[in-house]
Amino acid sequence: MPSLYDPKSGVWEIDWPGRVSRYDLVFLTPPDDPIQGLPIGNGEIGVLGWFASSQVIFAVNKSDLWDDAPFGRFRNWHADEEEYSTTLRHGFRIILDFQLPVFDPLYLQQFQARINLAEAVIECSASGPFGSVTFHGFVDHASGVFVVDVDSRLQENVPLTMKLQRYGSRTFSHWYAQVNSNPELGLHGTTALADQDGAYLTHALTSGTFAAGGSVITRNDVRTSYTVEDSHTAAMTVTGSRDKQLTVLAAITSPQSDDPVPAVKELLATAQASGRTAMFREHGQAWKAFWLRSLLEFGDDYIDSLWHLTMFYAACSQRGKYPGRFINGLWSWNHDVQNWNFYFHWNQQQIYWPLNAAGHHDLITSYLNYRFNGLPYALEDATTAFHTDGAIVSDVCERRGYNSEGEFHNHTPVAQIAMDFWRQYQYTGDREFLQTQAWPYLREAAYFFESLFEQGTDGRYHAREGTGYEGWIQLHDGVSELVYGNVLFATALQAMREVGADDPRAAKWQDILAQLTPLPTVTTDAEFIRDGQYDRGWFKGDDTTSDTLLAAGFGVEEQRWLTSFLPETPDGPASQELFELLAVNEGKPKLPDSYRDDLRCYDGIFPWVEYAVVFPSGLVGLAQQGSNLYRTVVDTVKVTACPGMGWCPLGITLAWLGLGRETRKVIDYWPMYWQFFANGWGHYGPLAVMKAESILPGRVSHIMVRDASLPEDEREQHAHALRMFPFRHMGMEAMSVFATAINESLLQSHEGIIRVAPAVTEDQHARFTLHARDGFVVSSEIDDGKPIWISIESLQGDTCRVANPWPRVVLFENDTKSDSLEGNIVEFATTAGHRYMLVPDESVMETWQTISVAYSRNDREKTHASGYTTLGLPRLF
């Protein structure tokens, strides 16, 4: 049997760097919009590049450049705090100006820019009547120094200027509805300096003063001068020979209490002493190790490209002292504008959902450290706001961990975060992490959750009044509280046993679990189900499996069971979105399976909150297949399936339920709705509003914007329109939801069982290496929807349980047949460091032939099959 996988070594015989460079992001026209630009980083420092006629501009940001508010617990949306809240500030810009319009499409003969994914490098070449320019830039994986090699061969001997520039600004946290009109806020505190060795900027924050610096290493007969242009700009100017070959080094420090300029000078001097060649060699080795942790070929090149970009952007933004925020990551480009500004729990957590399966457990560490460091404030707020012990985490938190007090009606974030800690332990097996972080966090979350349940006259424990996720309608027996109470108490008990603890409150947790009221349901409505088939959503016409749907909870004011979605009956002709009108005018097909007049959200209830039963809680999955609850969950998910928001975990939920056809439909549709930008960046949505704001410079806010600086009684009176284009932004959550759905369709390992190809289509061909819980690394090839072999490497030596895809399993351990197993679930002991091959019969191994393949590096843009979206840009000149 021919295969690219070598069962003896556990290595895929796919050439390097071709296995990754086939997914390079390529622009054949200069991206002149920063949000469509070229992002790279080392996890702590992010660099975003774009073009403007004679210039290439790089925005440089760092994860710890924080201005902290003088207050702790805060009030998101409170006008008195607008522009005074804790915020992340931008670093600086580097503007390389070649003086002649070498990047203007009017004068271009040839252009190519790419993100070289294998090495995390921006590469660019441009040529035309004014000459040619090439450059090659990377953020050093170890030091964070930004290194740019430049080769300029122009027709005229003009200076090459490189400006280090920083202009602060307001954050515009609530840009679409509330702003502070004082234009001086955020502007001051920057100083420019220069000496014979370099150009520098400093900026004072409440957390200290940071410095940025740049220097030039010349490689031919040119000279460099360093000057101060103004308080916000320091310049490096290269003159001499008409042809200029040089290397630009740029660095940025963390905030510190003393003068930061010596620190940035040391960074630059160390980089220069190390040499570009040595730095790049170590940088490339680090990125190669990153990519070799996993392999994914889903069977569709565009889908594979987006998956690899998702991993890349996580690695570029989530290795720092603080996690890159879900909005713009570390690539905020419009000065200090920080849309949404804070860490929003629902959105931020989604960045990390696909990372364990890809083997990137280290990229979750920054987020978990941030959450653990905020635990003291969570404990304090449980006492002061709820008069109970344990920990409460708001939907909205700032970088120190302080909660926004206006969102305390959603009680579940602390439980979901606790489960993030547990998931990290399940994948890594790190006992110290379990002892010092995961178990303490689980314990405090469980203490708080005790207070949310009271025993009724029926003997059952019921959830007190609260909201379903981020909604505002008050519910009794809210589905999200019941779900997370169930999984949190069960997990806390398991963690307690693992660390050998004996908590006196464990008996209460067990009692709540034993007597917890069932999940809320409603009888299916004729408006959702008709003649035994779904009458709404993407799967209209499919047969139903039950006669009930999950409910969101019992409305306290409404005095009835409520659901997060209602059927929509249009009064007139169906509306058409502006985005779709433009797309159809460009020759694209109509958006598939129209949803706009089919379903509508129940205003005040978080959309799809019922999905909490499946994901991310893990309460219901394939282990419950065939049960009444499973059938109810399937009907609930399928009848409300529509592309409403980019953060909706629809595809993941369908995969956890083993619905391969439905999962693939969501995956195939995803780029049409949620990839907004040419670099693959997505958006949380909604499509109709956000897409228009991203592509139409003249569009104004659909909400009149209030001025928070005015007295309260004048804010509404003087509300005004605001252009949206300057505040366009991306959201990392949509890409991560997409990648997670792909992972879960190919491999699942919750419920203590490894399942290979649990939610693929019958005709799917794929290959992968992904990571499973309990320290297993799983590789497989899928042919016509079935695995033809499974390889499992054991990192921890735990017992392995695998869902059997064949009549029997022949087990090989390190190339030697060890057993023949039958049954729906096969189980075998493992030894750490050993590899286990599972095949349907001995002939698979007897005829195995390892072959190799060399993939070509991508050299152009890629267009999705729908025609609605593109990765990179085609030649447009």
C-alpha cells in the first residue's frame, strides 16, 4: 500500500518547506489597505505591512504596552470612563520611503509580496520604470527584533528614508455608538531622539516608559544619518550610491521605570553582533519545529490554506506576556484605536479552541496565565457583588483581571475558563500545572457555582436567576448554567482526585450532580418543524429525529420557556444585502441557502446558547448517540443552523455530534460569510453590516454616536454620524471556530475515546497528524470517508481507547504485531515513546510502501470555489 507516511519513523515524507509553503499568502498587487496587509510576529511582537505609492509601512506592536486606569473594577460602556479605561497602546510605525512611486500600480511592471509561512517572513519584489526594490523582513523568533533586508536599485540616486513614527490617539473603544470628542486624549507622551548609532522613540505609559529604536547596517558604498524630525518622528536616511543594499534593525522594549533607551540600544547591538545569518537560521529552525507538530490536508486547498493561516496568526500573536486580543491580535494599525478594547470572554476563548489539537499547547499558556493572575479580583468580586465565596469572572475584563461590573448577570465565564485549564492539563499531562493552576481555578469556580443552585420542592437542584451567556433576559434554569454546573462539578471532583486533595465541599458537588434538574426543553413548534422535517435554516427539508427542542431557560418576566431563535415570517419581498448585490453584480452567484427571512434571534437571549450542551462544554457528544437527549440536541442544532455570526460554533457542534455532511456544509460555506480580508482574516459579523463597513469608505454608522464628554442630558441631543471605514477591524474568533470544526471533523478525543474521521463526508479524502487528550499524537489517512490506517504515538504511556472503524483491529507496536482486537471500542496499554499502528488486517502493513512528494510553493492568489473571497490579491494593473 503506497503512503506518504513512514510507520517506522512516524514521519510524513513530504518535502520541507513545500508542505507549508504551498499555503503561502501571495499578493500580485500591493495591498494599500492595512487591514488587507501582511501580518507577521513572534507571539510577543506583531508587525503588519502595507504599501502606499513610494512607501512600505510597518506597524509594530507589543503585547505589554498597557495604559492602566486609576480604578479597578470598571463599567464597560460608562460614559465617564470612555477613553480613561485600561487600554493597550500601539508601538510605532516604520515608514520606508523610496521617494519614487515604485509601488504605485500605475507604474508597476511586476509585483509580488508574500508571507512565507514556513519561515514567518514577508518577502517582496517590485519593478517598473523607476527601478526595482526587494525586501525580506522577519520578527526574530527569540529576540523580537524586526529585521528587514532591503535591496533598492532605482533609476535615480534619491535618498532612502526610514522614519520611526508614533502618534497616539483615542482608543474609540465603542466607536459605533459612543465616543469622547476630545482629540488630545492619548496623543501626548512621545519623544523622538537620535544619535550617531540610531534613531529612537520613547513613550510614557502608566505602566512605565517604553522605547523603540532603529539602526541600519549598510552592505555597499552608502552612508546613514540619524535625525529628529519632530517630537513624534525620528529618521534614518541612507544616501550615497544609487543602488542601496542594507539591513534595517528595529526593536521595542517593555515599559520600565527607568530610561528605556539603553535597553533598546542593547537589543539592537546584540542583534547586530549576532548577525542576520545566525539569527535567521535559529528563527527558521523554531518555525520549522512549530509546523512539524501537526499536518492537515482536509481535501480542499483553500480550506487547508485558511487552517494554516489560523495556526500562523495564533503563533504570531499568542506567545507574549499578555495574549493578543481577539480584535486585531497584535496588528492594530490605526494608531491607538482599540475596537472593543477589553478581553471579551466569549470571543477571546475561541482563539485557543483549535490549538491543542494542532499540538500548540504553548500558545495557550499566555491566556491561562492572564486568567490565573486575575483570580484575586474574581474572588474579591464574588464576595462583594454576590456575597459568596469562590470566583466570578465577567464577560468583560481588562488586562489586570478586573471585571466589568455591568456583565455579572452571566455567571458562566468562570466555569468555561476553568474547563480551559482542565483541557490544557488533559492534553499536556503537566502535573505541576494541574496542582498549581488548574485545580485551584476549578475549585474556586466550583465554590462560586454552588451558590447558583437551590434545591426545589421537587428535590431537584435548579439554577437561580441569570442570563444565558451574554443575553440580558433573566432566566430560571438557564441552559448554560445547568450545563456548566454539570461539567464543572464533575471535572472539579475528578481534578481533586488526581491531585490527591480532599475538599470538604466535594459532597455538596456530588449531591448537586445527582439531583440536578434536567436540561430545559420545549415541544417542537409547527413553525420550526413541518411534516416531520425541518422547516427552517440551512437544513430545511431534512427529517427530524425527535419531538422536542432545547430551550434557553424559563423567562422570569415572560413566565414561559424561551428559545434563542424564533421563526421569521417576512411581511414583504425578501430583502437582499448590499454585499450580495455587489457580489452578484460582479458575476458571483447568490449566497447559498438564504437565511435572512427564515429565522430571527430572540432579542435579549444570546443566539444559539442551547449549543452549550455540546460545545464547548462537552456534555453531549457521540457517546450519547441514540439517546433521547442526543436526538433533541441534533434537532435543536440543525433547525437553528444559519450563518448568523462568525463566532457561532455551529460547525464544531455538528462535528461533535458526528454529522459529517452537515459539518462539511458549514466548512464549505464559512469563507463566503466570515473571511472578510485578503490575508485570510475573518470577522465576527454580522455579514451585512460589517462587510459593508470594511469595503465602503463612505459608509457611516447605522447608530448615531453619542459624545461621552458632554453632560448626560446633552449626549442624545448632540448625537452625530461617524464614518465606519477608519474603524474597520478583524476578529480572530471566526478563523479559530473554522479551524476547530476542521480538527473535530477529523479527530476527536473527548469522552476518553479517540475517534478518527468522526464527522467527514462519505467521499472525503484527507490525511492528518493531530494531537489527542492524554498525550497521544494521532496520524491517519482517510479514503472515501473511512480511515485506512491509524498511527498513535504515546507521549505519556496512558491506556488508549479508540473507536473501531473496522470489523477488527490489528495492532502493531513499534513495527511488531502485538494483538488483534474487536468491538466498537478497542483498548490497549501503551508505553511512553512507543508508536502503535492500527490497521484492518495484516496485509496493510505487509504491502506498505512509503513514497514521497514535493509540493511546489504557492505563487499566486487563491480564490474560493464560491468566488466570494480570495486569499492574496491577483494582478490588478
